[in-house]
Amino acid sequence: MALIDTFEVRRLYSPAAPVVPSAPCDPQALLHNMRQSLYRWDLTSDAMFWGATAAELLGASIPATARAFDDLLAPQSARRRRDVIRHSDCVDEGAGVAYQIQCELKDGRHIEEVGRWFAGPDGRPLYAQGLMRIASADYATPKLRLMRPRFHKHTCVLERETLLTQLHDIVAPQNGLKRRCALLLIEIENLAVLDRNYDETIIDEVLGAVAAQIRGQMRMGDILGLYAKGTFALALRGGDYDQMLVRAHQLLRLARETMFETSFGDVPVNFRIGGSMTKDCIDTLQHEAEAALAIARASRTKRFIPYGDMLTRHYNEIVEQTKAAAIAHALQNHHLHLFLQPIAESGAGTANFRLASIGRTGMHGRLPMPPLPQIDRDTWLRALDQRLLDLAVDHLGRHPAMHLCVPLNGATLRHRGFVANLVELVARYPDVAARLMIAIDEFALASNTAGLRRVITGLKHLGLKCALMHFGAAFAAPERLMQLAPDLIVIDAAFAQTIGRDADARFVLRSLIQEIAALGFVPAVAGIDNDDAAQLVRAWGAAYQIGTWMGVSELAEPPEYIPAAAVA
């Protein structure tokens, strides 16, 4: 553990006896006598570096990270300590931002930290350094909290740290009895729009006007605080579930009927609200309210979601709706494009044909595909496969020398109208069928092999070739391979990942290649990412290789190009 010995220790207290000028003061001895220790906290790596007196001060082994130090603290103190810095509303203008924290250790002792945090290039806290001391029991009182800012300067509501402290006092059992409390997290839905249209001063005025209106809805004993930028927390002391529902709908009606006054003029505001009821731990209460708010934020129909038995159903519905909307939007707006990856012939080492896939593009290249919804999953798979086929056939029609291998899902191949649609599609270009290979995942052979065999037979009658992808999952027994008779068998990339350092992996992959060749089929290997692996599989008899060593998957056409087949 690295120790801090470079801090400049200044005189913090008046010495008990005169200091002889000729006798230099030992800074570490001074800190030891005053039961204090220096520390530095790197918020990026979470590492903590301590002075030489830390072990004696804490009475335990020196924690290497802030998370390990949190294990020494009472749960509420650990959360409050992180919030002081990570969720600070202050701005570092170069000299750092001062902070003062009081925490309680699990053994009952109290510590006080005084220091400064410094921001990185993005303005967020990068590291903090300060001084830690053991506080006496009579000193560790709420008086210290009054030394820190309690109210947000623009909204005049409680700061987050003070809010959580008071919320903890409400939730904590008293005389062995639990007390009721409801927590509402009220988020300004259109804050991002307001940020784009107004300057920071107007935004502060909006927050202040919203806070003033919410205070008008409060009862005696309720607590209002700024939970995050644009999100208020309203704690209903003694509130039950019904009262939480009533208060949430009152706030939503308030947002609908009120224009919030600013110096620029009246500004409309919308709310999204998540609610939770009293739990044994304030952390659980917060997490449940945050989860409910996240679902309310994503919902198309509900602006208020209470955490409870219905939450899972609401969440699943919203997730499925979001996934389906993303896929439909990508298909309808032609945001899906054709990507091609070389399939290199082992003998020549050049790309003989390419593996086709579908994807989205962004400013920095290819984007991941939206996740598929579980509801009507096969329907969405067929829609994506049809889009891929449209793009692939159109590309082949405009590039006569190109050969493509197009992987399709088993649900698409088994669909009743697949072969008829493919016949109509291929008929647009006379010579496309001979240059198009349909790839089937080996996992599709786990069920209804007879149906797949009929489809493959129909494809071959059209003049198309067939490939078996991800071979090695043990679904394709030799007798099944003989029945399907694929033109190409591609061994899964997982078998090639460790052949450079694992003799067993080399034996398995070599055996698979030799087994495929012995059955009279053409073997290919996916996942080749270096020259050594390429030479090995070439020597073992692999006819084709796929991997980053041969080339990555790249966009086949500029994003602006929309083929006529897709528009039709």
C-alpha cells in the first residue's frame, strides 16, 4: 500500500508547549499525536492512498479502495460519504471544492473528514484529498451538519445529503417500532428540451418555480429535497400507499394545469414520478423509488409508477414495447444496412466470397442491433431476415462477380411462405441464384429436421447452395449431415479461440476438420484472428477461413443508398 508523505502539514492547533526553533517538527508525529491521517481518493479507480498514521487511526488494516473503506462504516454513513462528492452541485473553478463529512464507524466511533475534491476535464470529480480525524462522542452530533450547506441556493429545498440524513431519521425504527413513510421521486420530464432552449439562469428559475409549487402541496412533517438535477424527492412522513397515490396524481395534475413563471415568460413542465413505501433500509427505499421512476420514464401511458406487485408487469410490458418499437423503426426507416465480411480461401489466401449480415450505422461505425422482443419473436426474426435477403440479392444483382453467404434463422426457413418469397426475389436477377448461399445455424437442427431438409432440397432445386454455421454443438450427427448435404460446414469460432495455447483445443479442432472432410463435405473455420491460427487450420485441411485476420465486417454500401427492393 502506497503511503502519502508529500502533503504539506500546516499547524492545525496551537502547540501545548513552546516549540524550539532549532528542533524541526516531524509532520507524521504531529498527525499521530492529534489522531489524524492524510488520505487521497482517486474516484476513477476508487483507490485510496493513506498517510502513515492511518492504520492506528482506523484500528484495522488500511483499506486499498473506497469501497473497502465503506465496509468499515455504518451503511448510511457510507452512502452519505460518496454522495457528498459524487453528487455535489458545486463547480471546481481550479482551486477545488471544499467538503466536510461526518461518518460513523461500525464500532460506534465517529470520524470527521475535511478536504477538497478536484474535477477532471469533464467537470466531474476526479480525486479528493483531505484530513481524517477521530471525533469524540459529544462532538459527533447534528451540530456538525449545520456547518454544511443544507439548502439548494436556487430552489430553497434540502440538499441531497441533508435530505438523505433526514430521510434516514424518519425511516429508522423508534422504540423498536417501524414508522411509515412514502418516497416520491419527481422528475421534470422535459428538462433536456428546456436545457436546449433556455440558458442556465432560466433553468434555475424553472426549478425554483417547480419547488415552490410542490411545497404548496406538502403537509406538515413532509420533506422536500433536490435528489438530482431536475429530480425532486418528496418524503411523506406517516404516509400510506393510498396517500402516496393521491399525492402523486395531485402533482401530475399540478404540472398539467400550471405554467411556471420565469423572467423569460411562462414555461410548461411535465412530471414523471416513481414511488416507494417504507422499507427496513433507506437504501432499499431509494432503489425501489429509482426503479419505479425508470419505468415511469419509459412508459408511454403512465406518468406515475408505484413500486409494488404490478411493477414487474409494467416493466416487462414497457421493455417489450420499447424493443418492438426500435425494431419497427429501424425497418420502416431503412436504418438497417448490409455488412460483408471476407471468407478467405485457404489455398489462395484471398476472399472468394463474403459473409453477409445486417446492422445499423452511426457516426463512429457499426452499432449493435436492437434487442428482439420475446413477444412475436419469430415474426421479428423473419422481418429482419427478409430485409437481409432483400439487401443481399440487390447487392449480388449489381455486382456480378460477388458471392454471398447469407445466414438465416430456423424460424424463417420453416415459415410456409419462405421458399415462394425467395423464388420471387431471386427471379429479379437471372444469375443471382448460383452466387447465393443460404446458411443455417446448427442449433436449428435440434427440432424438425425433416422440415429443414425439405426446405434445403427446395433451395437446391432453385440453384442455391447451403451452408451449416456454428458446427460443433453436437446437433448435426453424421447421418443428419448426410441427409442435409450442405455445400459448406463452418466450425464455430469458439473452437479456434485457444488453439494457440491449448493442445486439447488444437486436437478437437483438427478432429472436427478431418471428420468433415472424411464425410465428403467442405470444412471452414470461423474465429481466425492471427496468422499462426490461419496456418494451423490451413495445414489441417480447412478450405475456408473467417475471422478478423481475413477482414472485419464492413458496410457494403454508403448509408445514403437505399435499394429499390427495400423501398418496394
